[in-house]
Amino acid sequence: MIENLSQQEICKRFDSEFVPLSEDDIVGIALASLNQLPLNALRHPAENGSSGWYIWGGETLSQDKDFFQPFHVHHLVENAPQLIPYLALSPGWRVLLAPNQLDVWYDSSLLKV
């Protein structure tokens, strides 16, 4: 598991079930967009070997079917380390990070896949 203690604290802070990932779990990530702000993440229910997490940078979520690539969680240490504390939030949670801004909220619509 990755950084369980701080992830547990985050889950407790937002009253989320603790649903940790292993380092080999898969997230969908839009690598080409990670240089844009804000950094966004959302979690659908896990399916087909995916953890349910999708991560991208910028204001707009592209509908292009090739926008996200499968990515092992352990690679996030290099590409989006600031999101690691939030990755144990349960399905239905969203995270938005930007300089001087942190928004974490529950969105039940994410559970309807």
C-alpha cells in the first residue's frame, strides 16, 4: 500500500470509506495534460482491472477515447505525487488541486457508470 497513514487521515477528514490501492493497481491518466492546472482526479467504481481513478490536468475533461492511458499507481510518485494522499478515497470522490486551492468533494453521479 502507498502512504496508508496519511491516506487514512484524508479519508477520515472527508468521512470517506478507506479504499486503498496497491502499487500495481491501474489508474487512467492523461499524461500529456499533467503540465496544465488544475490537477483533477475522480474515482468511479473499480472495473475491468482498473482502480476507478482518472487523473488529468487542465480545466476541460476531454471526451477523446484515447485521452487516458492505463498507468500503474507506483508511477504516480514521479508524475503526480501530490495526489497520492487522496487515492484511498472511495468511489464517488473528486479532487482538484491548484496553487492555493484544494477542493475535495463527493459526487454520487460518479457511481453510475
